Amino acid sequence: MAVSEAGIALRSISIALCVVVAAGCGPGTSPGVGVGPGGTPDPGLVAGRAVFIDRCSSCHDADGSGTADGPRLNQGRLVQVYSDLGDAAAVVAEGRDRMPAFGGLLTAGEIEAAIRYISEVL
Ligand code: HEC
């Protein structure tokens, strides 16, 4: 194998490792989105994970298990509380008590994606 080919191979391996780490094996990371029926992760859930990490995990924790600043959302909690997840999305958009309003910061699609990630993955 030529030196340049070895370099490309090494780079591919390190990129693959980064992808695995980003998918969430370490502590304090949000769980990754599994591969769907089409052989790739659902892009809506991947987008929802990014929103959750960026905007929600500081208070609700990386795995949605809650912190002193925000309640637990994971393990079926949202579907227990909300028969219509649109109502959970409304809380996120409008805020409630110490929960900030995200309607001016995120699009309706981003909020919906975060709710899907929380209810389907966490
Ligand atoms: C600054 C901290 C903070 C951030 C950031 C935050 N939340 Fe919250 N969240 C809260 C608190 C506190 C509550 C409880 C509000 C209440 O008691 O009415 C809450 C409640 C909720 C609820 C309602 C839960 C229930 O049991 O009714 C949902 C859904 C929710 N948050 C989703 C999100 C999402 C999605 C994001 C990111 C877009 C987010 N939160 C970001 C603090 C936060």
C-alpha cells in the first residue's frame, strides 16, 4: 500500500471512530439515533437530537433524566403526560414557569424534531 493510501485509510478509521463517539457511547452524551428500516438513521431524529443537545440537555440532562433545573423527560415520560405530543411541543414553544419559551428561537419543525427524539429515542 502506498503511503498516501495508508494515510487515507487511517483518516477513514479516525472519522469512523468520531462518528461512533458522536453517536453517544461515553457518559454524559445523548444516545445516538439507530439505523432505520431504510438502512440510515431517520434524519428527523438526527436533527431532533442536535436540537436537544444544543438547547435542552443543559436543564433536562443529556439522556433526558432531568436535573435540578428541569424535570425528567425520558423513558416514556412525555407520552404518559401528553396524550397529544403537540401539547408538549406547545409547552416548548410557549414556555411554562421556569421552562423557557423556544418559539422565537427554534422553528416549529425543530421543536417537533426535538419532541420526537425525546419520545422515540430517550
Ligand atoms: C433553563 C432550563 C430549561 C431548558 C433549557 C429547557 N427546559 Fe424544558 N423544562 C424546564 C423546567 C423547569 C420545566 C418544568 C416547567 C413546569 O414546572 O411547568 C420544563 C418542562 C418541559 C416540558 C414539560 C414536561 C412535563 O412533564 O409537562 C417539556 C416537554 C420540555 N421541558 C421540553 C424541553 C425541550 C424540548 C427543551 C429544548 C428545546 C427544553 N425543555 C429546554 C427547564 C428547561
